[in-house]
Amino acid sequence: MTDPNAIRPSALDQLPDRDPEETAEWQASLDAVTKAAGPHRAAYLMRRTLERAEGNGVALPKLLETDYVNTIPTAAEPDVPGDEAMERRITAWNRWNAAAMVTRGAKYGVGGHIATFASAAWLYETGFNHFFKGKEADGSGDQLYIQGHASPGIYARAFLDGRLNEAHLDNFRRESGGNGLPSYPHPRRLPWLWEFPTVSMGLGPLSAIYQARFNRYLTNRGIKDVSASHVWAFLGDGEMDEPESTAALALASREGLDNLTFVINCNLQRLDGPVRANFKIVQELEAQFRGAGWNVIKTLWGTAWDELFALDTTGALVRRLREVPDAQVQTYQTRDAAYIRQDFFGKDPALVEMAKLLSDDKILECFHLSRGGHEARKVYAAYKAAVEFKGAPTVILAQTVKGHTLGEGFASKNANHQMKKLSVDEFKTMRDLLDLPIRDSDFVDGVVPYGHPGADSAEVRYLQERRAALGGPAPARRVHPVAPLPAPAEKAFASFDKGSGSQNVATTMAFVRLIKDLVRDKETGRRWVPIVPDEARTFGMESLFPSLGIYSPKGQTYEPVDRDQLMYYKEAENGQILNEGITEAGSMADFIAASTAYSTHGEAMIPFYIFYSMFGWQRTADQMWQLGDQLGRGFLVGATAGRTTLTGEGLQHADGHSPVIAATNPAALTYDPAFAYEVATIVKDGLRRMYGEAAPGEDPDVFYYLTVYNEPLPQPAKPAGLGVDEGIVKGLYRFNTAESAGVTVPANAPRVQLLGSGTAIHWALEAQKLLAEEWGVAADVWSATSWSELRRDALEADAALLRGEERVPYVRQALQGAEGPVLAVSDYMRQVPDQIAQWVEQDYSSLGADGFGLSDTREAARRHFGVDAQSIVVAALAQLAKRGETRAAAVKEAREKYGL
């Protein structure tokens, strides 16, 4: 039987062999080496040959894995500038205070993480002393994505440099009383320190890639030269299992983002156990990143291993390191020298002989302590190589020990993620290990003291001098004093006030038309950032392609297939549109980078991200929380919205709930506009609030979510009269009355108030006519542009009442004196309009598209969910009958008449 692995065709097999004799000689040479020196030597030679070929630019597939050793040999490591002994003392203070902060907080039961920073201390300290540029540096400084669980160490360093005091540290995870420190990097809670929220794992690496890409976008478009900025993302090896962590690796490589470095802390542990118990996470990550085109630097072993590698004349040590699974490496960390001699060295005769030359102390130093991520020299070499590498992003795989220096009870223990404190004796052992001048008498009543060498100490002066040389403190978030953007010309918005006449227009098209006008504005047009996930033509945005261009760092290296068309596909190095592939997550990462450029780079950018509404909040709501956390500003636009409006697509495309999810986000202002003029009014007000002059008490650090529809419908003129614009922005205004609508109703006719949002207002208007003509009922129609904003206002009014202030919710003011019951309807589940129910004084009921979506015509879908005009009529009659204002039999008659 033929071995299926014996024949492995490759692309070369498809080419004729120009010199079979030469090929045979090469193959014979490999056979001879294998026979004479063994397969390990043959494999070694092949790897070195492939590496040489790669270095000479020979077109061969790359090696996806290299040996389990440091990428940069010891002999090639540069000297570390500065004072290593001083940096060691600074790191010791930071380690101590990070552990003390979490331990002191344990008495309040607020938790905290000790072990992560303990493993990564040198990864941060080396960067802070030599690489991370501050906000006063060229461009905008560097952008630092700090691993969330390492935050105590960052607070400890800010304490050392004078930016925090003991009161701050004692309020770690206790924010309500003031002077508190949030658990993790959180710009909304500590906006002067943190730029990027990262603890929702996987979002940090994804956002870092798109931040680096957006930096290039700003530079290439001539908005601001930020080519000197470097993006650093500090990640955990377990975090890399999150799909978002690796979702955009190919984009980073494809666009040559050499302004980006990932530093993955490979302490081989997740929260509850090994990352890859039976495998090797470093090798897996190396293959993944190298396969995606990244430059990979492995920093695995400390200098104590140099002697062992020098003794490895047969390659047995390197082979053994490759085959030992990660969980066993963790076991070596906790076992004595005798166990390591037997289990690690005892597997190969050559290693047995090597072990005879090693003392027990040497073995324990190597296997317990000496990791590349714990040595400034090794880390410095990796960082220097990363920032000097051109043409691709770099990932540094730094091996560390989780819980390093915290004592035997912490190091490499599966439970250390959940261990929140050290005992006094453990702290004293740690003090001695770190050689800190802390006395036993400093432990008063068993409370561990904070340590500080003094504001004028050599350590603090050194730290501050290094940061000054690099452009100021880091991490730091700065909101640069930027003048408000001038308001666009009024005609861009006013053109929608007169309506569309006899032409039917979808609100999606109205929004796109508005944007086309706004991007032409001389003052602010270049600051718009259109973002779309490969659906631009669906939303009618193809007309923007030739005029704005699609951003591509390579420009357009091909002739587009639609070159003869007016709206051809145009890519440009300075293109304005970010037209992503099929990736809502990537598009949201684009949006976050653009929406926070006002603080990251001191440049106000106006992003709008348009997407299928079903595939926004449902898919990427976590990133929308990240957007709010990061104080982002801009417009999210859920297009093809509603559960019944996107005809034919069915359940998976039928959005009946995005406003519900959006309403849970405190930073999201959610609107469901019905008409083109409402869209224009809302966008105009959003530009004023976020980019112009916010009114007193208004928070500019918000973002807008607008739902727009693909159903072409009549677009009426804006009603005349005062208060319409205010009502649109606040969430409710009366569109018409039965009398102003021109329907005929008898005198003293029973009256009902119909509240509709989005496309549902058209059903309400049809119901208004049916109620008058067929049932003698007068109906007034209201446009509810934002149920959630009405609710927020009402909640604030309730809170004011509890404080003794007199305040009436706007929804109650608007409906005051309106006759009859209130019936609300939308193209979403009833939970959306029901947000305001408790503040409506009239009898209140609602209709909505609850349940799963389905494929059918719009009319059939609306009849199925009971939200069409006829269903509204029946529901209105039922409310009036309940109040005794119409015949009870009328409800049955209407059901039968309309076939409900």
C-alpha cells in the first residue's frame, strides 16, 4: 500500500526540471548527510539553508517555525544604554507597590491581579525607559495598549514618578468616593492616564492594528504627519485564543505596518491553567504570525542558559526544548533539581552527560528564574530590532514566569490568577529578594507598607529624566486644545426641509446624499471618514468612489474592471473612504481609531460607519462599549434597518432589536428617524454637540446611532411651527393632527394618539386615514425619533425629583393635553417603544415585531407581526372600546373586515 505522505506535490512539481542531474546531486547530498550524521543534522542544515535563501530574497515558502531558542543570539545583543542597576531598583519598587496595592485592597473584597505584572515587569520597564515616546515627542507620541491585568504595575510606576499618591493606590478598585483607580485601563474613568481600554480580551490587539493603520491614513491624507508614532500592544498568550486577537494579522502585514509591535507575554498560563498543556504556545504563535507575514522575534531564555547552549554540541538540548510541552515546563518551575535531571536531561544520553557538568544551583537558576522576558538586556535587544525592522509589523514572543518574584506560592501555579494577596511573611521574602530598604517595623498591624525612595531620590530623578528625554509621561491621554469645527453650510441640511415631492426616497439614500454634500464642505469635508464593510453599493455609496477615493497605501496598481463607468472603483494612497472587506469587527476598529483622533492626535475626525443594522450591535456590541469607554465620537448608521423592511432576506437579516441593545450603552444616542429632514436635523445636532459648541451640561464624548431604511417612500416637508427641531432631537414631536392631515371626522369623534418611529410612521399615517374614513375616529400622528432619549430624559427627571427639584419629563410635556389613549408602533420588538410607557399619563399600549424574522414581502411580513396599518386600526379601536369611547363590536368587525 502506498504511503499517502510519501508523495507531496508542490508548485515546483509543475515546472520542468532544467537540470535533472544537478537536482539528483542535491538530493544525494541530503541523503548522505542523513546517513552519516543523522536526521537531526540534515534537518539543521536544511533550516539554515532555507534561512539563507530567505535572507537572499530567494522566492521560497518561509519556515513557519524556528528552534525553541532566542531569535537574537547573545553575541548579537546590543548594549543597553543607561543604568541597568538603577532600572533594576525602579522595577523592584514597582513590583512591590503593585503587589502591596492589590493586597491592601483585599480587605475590602474588591479583588485585583498580582501575577500578570510580576511576569511582565521588565517588558514594560524597558519600554518606559528607552522606547515609549510621550505626548510631547514628534507627531503624537506612541500609542500603548497595556494588558488589562497588568494595571497595578502601571499605577505603581505612576506613584513612583509622582502622578499618583498613596490615597490613589488605597482606592484601587474603589472609585465612588473620588481619587479612585479603575480596575483596568479605562479612559472614561481615568481620562488623563489611560488612552485605550483593553481588558475585554482580544479587542486590544485588533484595535492596535487598526490604530497603526489609521496613523498611516492620517499621514497619507495629509491631515497630520504621525509617521514617528509607534503602536505597542501588550498581550497575553492566552488572550491570543480570542478570535479578534488574530483577525487582522494579514491586514497588518499586507499594508506593511512596521509602525506596530505586538509584545506577547508568554508566561504559558491562562486564567485557570496552561495555555497549551500538551503543546507549545510560542511555536504555535510563531507559525501563525510568520504565516501571516509578520516579523517574529522570540525572546525565551535568559543569560543563565548561555552555558547550556554552549555545551550543546549535538543539538540535543535544542531538540529537547522543542518537544517538552508547556505544562511540563510549568512543572519544572516548581520541582527540585533531581526531578529536572531525571525528567528533562534523562531523556537523551547527550543531555545526561551535559547534566553531569551542571550544579543543582545552575539547573534551578535556568529552570526557575532565567527567562528572556525577565532580563532588560534581552528585552532591549528585541525592542530595538522591532522598531528598526522595516516593511512588516513585528511580534515579540517573550517567555516569562507568571508570578515571578512573588515567591514559591505564586510562581507558575495554576491558581495564581485568582490569588489576590500575599502574607506578611511572603512580602518580607519578596523584600529580601528584591533588596528593598523596607524594615520589619514598617509593617504596622500587619499592613504591608507602600515603598518609595523619595521624590528627590536617584531612582525618581532617573525615571523622570528618561521620560523627559522620550517626550513626557507615559501612558498618558491628552485632549489637545482644538478649536471647535465650524458648522457646515446650512444649505446642506435645509435642502431636506422641503421634502421629495412626488419622488419616493429611502432614508438610507437621504443619509448618503447628505454625506455627499457634507464631504464637499471646504472647512470640514476632509475630516469625514466614511467606513463601510464591503457593502457600499448596497447603500448607494458608489458615487463617492471616484470623488473621494478608497484608501490604499499602494494606491491603485491595476486597471479597474469598471473603468469606463462614471462611478468606477478608485483606490488611492490618499483615499478618504475606508472600504473594508467583510469584517464588521475591523470596521468598528477603524471607527474607534477615527473617533478618538481628537485625543490621540489632536485632530478632530468625523467618522461614519454604515452597516446592515442586524450585523452591527448584535455582532460587535463589545466594541461599541469599547468605543464608549474610549470616549469616541461619530455616527454609527444601521442601514437596511427594521424587522420587516429588508424584504426577502429573512431571519438572519431582520433586525428587530438593535435599538434595544444600543439603549444599554450610556454613550450611545439612538435615533430611529422616519423622514429625510429628521436625518438631517439629527446629524446637524450631532456635529454641533460632538465637534462644535456643546451646550452647558451636554457631554460631547458620545456617539450617535441612526437607523435608516431601504424602502423608498414619500419624504414630506418639515412641518412648520416652533419646537419641531427640538422635538426631533429630544425624541418626540407631533407630525400632524387628524385635522391638519385633511381627513374628515365627525364632531366630537373619539381620538387616539399614534406614535410611530422610523418606517412605522408611514403605517401610522395610513391607519390615520382608515380610522377616519371607515370608523369615524380622529387620530393624531407623532414621530418618535428616539425612544431611548425620551427614557433617559425621564430617568433624569425622576432622579431630580428625588433631589427635591421640580422637573417634568419631556415626553410628558409633549403629550400633555393630548386626548385619548396612546398607541406606539415601530419596526422593532415592543420593548423599544415600551421604554417610555411608565411616563405617559394617557392609557398606553404598543405594537412591535417581536419574535424571529422571516422571508416574505414587506406587506406580508407586517401583517404577520401585526404592525401594518390595518393592525394599528384594530389595536386603536380596542383601546377606545376598552375606554367605552367606541363600540366593542367595532373591534371584531375590523378584524373580520381586514382579514386579521
